[in-house]
Amino acid sequence: MKKILIIILVAFVIIQFFPIDKTNPPVDKGMDFISIKNIQPEIANTIRTSCYDCHSNETQYPWYSSIAPASWWLKNHINEGRSHLNFSIFATYEPKRQIHKMEECVEMLEKHEMPLESYYLGHQDAKLTDAQRQGLIKYFKTEIQETKFKTN
């Protein structure tokens, strides 16, 4: 048993030599969702607090992002989140894609699938109240209609 624990400890130490890249891509505010959309400060703050760490180029890496293997899981999650929706490059999306992404936001919020429960462990401030969740849903639905109107 002692030998197994030593092997685990040595392996844990060795994997610390393989850190993740915590460099965020550059942010052009002219491409950012909050900058380009007509958005109330309260809604903007909620989106920034509950969504931007995984769905923008403005990730704030927590302390555990320096400890493998948790850091690897985190980086994978961030990369996946950005690939699905990146608020930092929202203006580069065609209007049809913008509408689709906002519809997905509504769906994820209605199903309580976002933010992820695991995200709350280190980010209690990101936990949405029912009122915040409903406010986001209402905002995205309104923005979908406005985007559709502008493209017609």
C-alpha cells in the first residue's frame, strides 16, 4: 500500500511539469457581444459573471488552474465552451448564426443546463437566481427578435 501511495505521489508531482496555457486570445471590444448589443448593465453583469469565463476570451483562471490534472480538465472545458459560443467574437458571426447562438442560450437557460453545476463549486457568484435566469431568457428572446427584424 505504501508503494502505491508513493507511486501516486510521484506521478502527481511529475504531471505538475505539464501546465496549461493560460494566455487568453486578444479581445477586440468592437467584436464583443456586450459591446455590440443593446444591453442593460444588470444583464451585462450577469452574462459576464456567469458566462464569460468559459464563453469568451476573457477567462479568469482560478487558483486550481495551476494544479494538474484539474487544470487539464478546466482548459478542455474552456476550449469546448469557446468553440460552441465565444462572446468575444460574436460580431464575426453572421446574423443567422447569432440568432442560433442566442436561441441555444435560451434553451440552455430554460433547461438549467448553463451555467454548469460544476462551475458553481468555485464560482458561487455565477449561480443564477430565478429572476436572473428569467431576465436573461427575456433579454435573449428580445435580442433574437431584434436581430431577425434587422436582417429582414
